[in-house]
Amino acid sequence: MNSKEDLGRKKGRRLSADDLFNMEGKPSFLQAFPLSLQHVAAMIVGCVTPAIIVANAAGLSDSDSVILIQAALFVSALTTLLQLYPLFHGSAYAIGSGLPMIMGISFAYVPTMQAIATQYDVATILGAQIVGGIVALLVGLFIKQIRKFFPPLITGTVVFAIGLSLYPTAINYMAGGTSNEHYGAWQNWLVAIIVLCIVTYLNHYGKGIFKLASILIGIIIGYIISIFFGMVDFSSVTGASLISIPQPLHFGIKFEPSSCVAIGLLFAINAIGDFSATTTGGMDRMPTDEELKGGIVAYGISNVVGAVFGGLPTATYSQNVGIVASTKVVARKVFRIAAMILLVAGLVPVFSAVLTTIPYCVLGGATISVFASITMTGIKLITTQPLDFRNTTIVGLAIALGMGVTQANAALATFPAWVTTIFGKSPVVLAMITAVVLNLLLPKPKGSAVEPVEEKAE
């Protein structure tokens, strides 16, 4: 930048475009703040919804549900900051990628967390998360040796299974939630369909912030409509405090072997994510080995620390990666402000309490499109490799066994309880193991090559 531009900066004139399109750029707050809000609007619903789903599955009280949502926002902010500003940056021991990305609570773990929460409790999820974080740390340290075992065919199959397994949750929510005495009422379906129509319309016809924040806008409109139907109970909001620091070990930590195995396997594959999508979309390059290794190591460590604070598993958020790819804005300041907004929200129980009042039919109408998107992401990954007889066998058998065993409730009735926890509660684990084993055993066509992983579920 020349001296005239430096002088213009000092006198408060319009900043150079390089300030936004350079990671080390320093745009003004007025320039950065709207772009930061755009990132927050695109991910905040997806960030808190897994916590709401788990709280419902575990039967938590309103106050504990608020704490779980608070922790989700708080931990997402801290993990985002760690990725933006790595520890020991520039060394072989860096913790963090240094890439412009937003981290949030991941839907990829929801089916398994639901099963664990129903059978055990939140403490068991957090204990398994610590084990999973250690697994991710090891994956990061040996990423070059491990990555070849997870080509797009395998990750796509797992993502496909995740999307399919989330559909019953969305439908039950659209009907009002299974714990609701008015489950299946026409009012629930009406509100859910209205929200779904709004989200779909904005996704296809909206522009700018209206497209990026389509889910948030759909939820707000659906929430207003549901108030007129008498579906909203504000009792949890009136008793919430204004400021509260997250409480370490509030839910406790429990280590149950089968739950640790189930979550640990998911961490192994989810750790190999789409860090490359951020650099290729926003910076026209692939991530360096150091960025990829540091990002995955930080992913593991942050999930161990996050579990102590009650934060559920985090991962990179693809919708924010999409924003980077479309706007090319990569200035760290934009992402830092977004992380600070999440951090402040995580310290305000009133905000989290308001989120717990959102009727399940509203959440169902908004999230079914997200789950559909996850499923289609899996299909897109699968189709990046030839759908020959070998590959269709891998995908077909993995999905058939994963979905089939979990839908046949008594299929594992004579097996030990740990077998049911690992293989019978969520189709994701069995589908992943089947896909990996078949990919190693079945002969590959001559001239085939392993392709890098480029996408994943949130």
C-alpha cells in the first residue's frame, strides 16, 4: 500500500479494498460489523439447534437447557478465535489453522448424541466428547498418513447417513415434538409449513442478507405466528438473569465405554473436514500442511476444553465457508467481531432463554431444509468418484446396514447393551465402519486414485 493510501487511512478516508480481501487487513469497524453480522445470522440457528435437540432428548429443565445453549454459543466463540489466532503460530506445534472460518456446534453428532442422551445423560455425551477430542488430536498429528483412508466416497456415505438419520427428528418437531400433548395438531403443521415455505422461497429468490439469513428470518416469522396460536411460554425468560458466566462441569463428566467408541469414531472422520473449501473459495489456494494439521489439532483440543464448559462438539460451518467463497472477504477482523458477538450472546442467559421458547414446530420447519442439504452434500461427495459396481456396493451396503439395523428396533436385542449403544442407536457409526472396511477390502479398478476430502457436514 502506498503512502497516499496510508495517509488516507490516518485521516479516516475510505479504506482500500485490500483491507477486506486480505487476512491481515484492518478494515474499519463500520466496514467489518455488517459483514460480521452476516456470518452470525447465517450460523446462529444451526449453532443452538443441536443443543435444543439434545436438551429435549435428555429431558433437561428449562434452566439447564438455557445453560446448554449458553455453553454452545460461548464455546463456538472460543473455538472460532483459536482457529483465527493460533497458539504457537508459525511453528510445527501450532494449535489452530489461522484461516478465516466460523466454528459452531455440529449437526453431524446429533443422531448419536440423541441416542446417548436418551439412554444416559448429557454428562455421558461430554465424557465421550473428551475421548473424541483426543481422537481428533491424534488424527491431526498423523493427518498425512490417515487421510488416504477417507476419500470422498467414504465421507460422502457418512454425511448421507447423517442427513437421513436426522429426518425423523425434523418431522417429529414439525408435528410439535413428541413430548407435546398437542403432537400432530394441525396448528403445528401449519406453522411448520409456513416456515418451510419462507425458508425455501428466500433460499431461491432472496438476495444478500435475505438469502444468507433465510432460516433465521423463517424462524422469526414462524415464532410471531406461533405466539398468536398460544404456543409460546415465556416463563423461562422472566426468571433468567442478565449476565452469567458459563459454569464448568455443571453437567458433570461421565465415561461410558460404548458411548466413547460411538462418538470417537465420528470425531475421527469429522476431523478430516473442508478446511480446503475456505482457502480455495476465498483465497484461491489449497491449505498448507501446517494449516490443516494445526486446524485439526485445535479442533481436538477445543472439543476437550469445550466439554468441560458443557459445550457440545463443534466443527467448521459450511454456510460460512460459502459466504467466504462468494464475498472473498477473509479479513480476520470480520471473523473476530463475529466471534465476539457469539461470545456476548453466550454470556446473556436471557438471550438463551428466549431461544428455548421457540416452539418445536418452528424449529422443525426451519431445520428440515438444513437436514436435506446435509443429505445432498453427501450425495455430491459420493458422485465425485465414479459410481461403478465397486463404489455403489460400498455406498449401498453401508447405508442399508446403517439405516436397516437402527430402524429394526429389536434386531440387536440378544446382544450386550454396549453393542446396541454403538451400532443400534444411530446409523452413522455402522455406516461409517462398513464403508471404510469395504473400501479397504474390495478390489479397486486399475488406474483409480484416492481423491482429497473437500466437504463435510456441519
